[in-house]
Amino acid sequence: MGEEQTSGPGEPGADRPLTRRELRLARERRAQEREAQQAEPQQAEPQQAEPQQAEVRGPVAPRVEPPALARRTVPVPPAPADGDEGRQLRPAHGRRALQGSPVDAQWSGTGPRAPGRSPFPPVTAVSEQQGEDLNDALAQATAPSVATGVPTQRRGRRAARPSTTGLEQITDAPGEAPPDDTPPRAAAPAATGEEGAGSDAAAPAWDWHPSPPPVEGEPDPVTGQLPTLTDLLDARTEPASGPAEHGWRGAVRRATGGVLAPAPGRAEREQRAAVASVQRSLDGPRTVVVINPKGGAHKTTATMLIASTFGEHRSGSALAWDNNETRGTLGWRSQSSWHQSTAVDLLRDLDRFAAPDSARMGDLDAYVRTQPGAHVDVLASDEDAASAASIDAEAFRALHRTLTRFYRVMVVDTGNNMRASNWQAAIEVADQVVIVSTVREDTAQSAAWAVDALRATGHEDIVRNAVTVLSDPAPRRDRELAERLHEHFGRLTRSVIDVPYDRALVAGGPIDVDALSPDSRQAWLRVSAAVAEGL
């Protein structure tokens, strides 16, 4: 390494201008010289008048010149050994400077530097600027990349080695691939003795090829299909739920004319979610079958209220059907109509609806009983005490084929005889089974026996997807029994829902949905939402 050229203050070398510190020292030195010159005439007279005193005092102490400022040097690490050309050097500390920018006024040139030339003096090893360039290259290598693509060459893990002279040596451990989201790292410039070595931009260690953008007309790379109208409609954002409409939040909104519009509370959000579940789109007619082989288990009540809830929130097209083989009570629990026709009468005139082009929805009004305000029709079972007619499996299938052309949701009330052919036929066409029981030992045991019978006859899937409804028969509930029933049916069916006691249903007359308590209506809405999830 050549000797370093330095020059004293005030004596600039031919190869560089004065630094600021050297200029400041030169000005201070000239000011001291002027002060010394002004003080010499005043001191000459005392020296002549008292020569002996001057001799005693001795000569004036010589002025000490400030030492020459040497150029700052950087510790130079030892030259790389053979086979270490692939090493990359990175300063352990220091700021990251742009490549080619002047740092600490180290450039000794007198004019604009040539393009591609380093503004720093040549060195035989790694200089400070080269260290800064390495630091900048590493900073660019570790910065997030805006390009997307897959590297074409595998790069190893960076393993640190013991640092020397303030520089940390980084090597690549072979055999390991870089992360997919890491951009390529630039290679370190080689340390040579030629002028300007290491100052030019180094080539990256490996190429980076971004993945091509999707081409119009090509299928999706994941699904392999082109987008359709359904995909476009599914991409729409869901509308906002809107402000509260019930409770004190709704009262505040109405009182302020909408100036204050609180968001709905938890109960109202759950109600809206249940309504949305009931209103979900169906790809065809659906059949819900309500079962319990014991009377007094609230099967008829559940059939009527589930059908009414679907009809209310789906704007009609719901049917409550009494599928008792002889006589049921659904017709008695519904509002009376101008006729007394039943399923037996519809079965007798079923040929009228055989031709799809001639059958009309209005023709069914002579056989079903429309419930005012409930948006549901009721098809009662045979009510003639002198009649010997009965509905068997073949009759049920014929009625079911015809009614599915006019109703989207049919809720079927079954009898107490699980061995009856029409009972078995209803289970065969069921899309959803609802197991109803009161919180009583006898009705709960009957429901459990029905579940065991279904599983024994190969209907495990129907039971697994079923919904269990536990209705309170009295204002005071048996909590211990209710917990037992939840534990038992919760392990067998998909959902178990409690329905509170309602005084409006005790009398046993026609069911008036508007007379139900808010808690009861909310509970049956939850039941209907759970049923809709299984459709």
C-alpha cells in the first residue's frame, strides 16, 4: 500500500483543496501573527530601558504551530485468501449512503468527475466508500420488492463469520433456497488495486423474472374456469344492516327523526340473522317433517308455528299438512274456512291437477284453508267420523308430487304410529326432520325412542341433521330434566332449541300467531332459522 500524502496547514498539496478546518486554522494563525506584530513596538521600549530585566526574563517562548492534519483513514482488512472471492463484506455500523455521493469531502478532484468513475482516491483494499457501497447494496437486497415472480436460481442462507476490523463477513451457505418474497441480493464489488474498482454497480447474484400478468380470456389458475354472472353477483358487497328499529335504540332514532341512529343491539342483530336464514334461497321445494310418536308432545303446535314463520318471512308459499292416517288435530288448531275439505277430498280430485298446463294455484283454495295474517295454508286430515278412508304411502306420495308444484316449503305433521306406511313415506321425502318434545319424562322418552328407531332403520343421516325442540309445558321449568334432555339430544341431533311456555297456546283452540308473547315468537323464529339451515 502506497504511502499516504499529507500536507501541513497553510501548505495545501497540489492534489487537493484546503478543508474547512484547515482554512479556519490558517485564519486563526494569521490573526495571531497580526496581534503579535502590533504588540512588538509596545514591548520594544521597555526592553531598551531595562535591558537587564529582559535578560533576566529570557527570550520569549517560541510560538507552537498547530500540528498538520492528516487525512482520515479507514482500517483495512487483510486481503481475501484464495477461494474467498465469493465473500461479501458489510460494515457492522455506519449510515447507508447512496452510491457515488460525496462523503466527508473526501473527493480530491478539481472538476466534474467522469461518468462511471469513483470520486474517491484509489485504494488497494476495501475503502470507506466501498464499505458504504456494500452497505447500500445490502440495504437494497433486504428491502421489500415491488415486483412479483419466482427466482430462477436458488440462493443459500446467509451465515455470519467472525468480523475483522469492524467489518462483518457474510457468506452463503449452500443447499438452501431463499424465501419466495425476498428479492435478489447484489454481489459485493471485488477489491482490486485498479482505480475505481468496486465503485461501479455490481451485477445481481441471480436473475429475477416476474410472473407474467393474467391474460384476458384465460381461465382462473385456481378453479380452471372462466368467471360467470354468478361470480360477478357474488362479488357485490352486502348492504349495511341499517340502524336499530326496536328497543330503546329504535326509540331514540324515531324520537330524533333519524338524527341519532344507534346501531342495532345484540338481540336485534340475532333476529335479523334468523330472518335472513329463513329467507335464504332454495333450489327447489322443501319438505319438513315433525315427529314424536306420542300425543300431547306439541307436534301440531310446532307444525303450525314453523309453517307460519316461513310464510311470514317468505311472503307465503308455505303449507302446513296434517299427515295423520286417520284423523289429526291440525284442522282444529287452524282458523276455519268457507269449506271443510281435507286431504281425502284433494286425493279424490287429484286428477284435476294432473295436467301442468291446466292446474292453477287458485284451484287449491277449495281444499286448503288459508290462515289470515299468517301467510300459510293448512291441509287438514280426514275429519269425518263416519269415514273409513285412510291415507297410505301411495296416497301420500301422490299428494306430495302434486303439492310440490305449488308450495316451496311444506311442514308435515305426522301421526303417532311410526309403523304406518304414510309415516314411513313422509320420512323418505323429508329434507329436514324436527323432533318435538315437552320437558316431561314421558314425551322425552317417546322422542328418544323415535330417534333410536330411525337410527336402527338406516336413517342415521336424518337424525344427525335433525333439530330438537324442547317446549316448556308449564311456567316453572324443570331445569334438571332440561339439562338431561339437552345432553342426550345434543349428542344425537344437530341443534337443540328451547321454547318458553306461552299462555296463548294453553286453551287448545285455533292458533293466533299475533297473540303469542314476544319471547315465544322469537323462540319459534330461532327454530325456523335452524330448520332453514338444514334445507
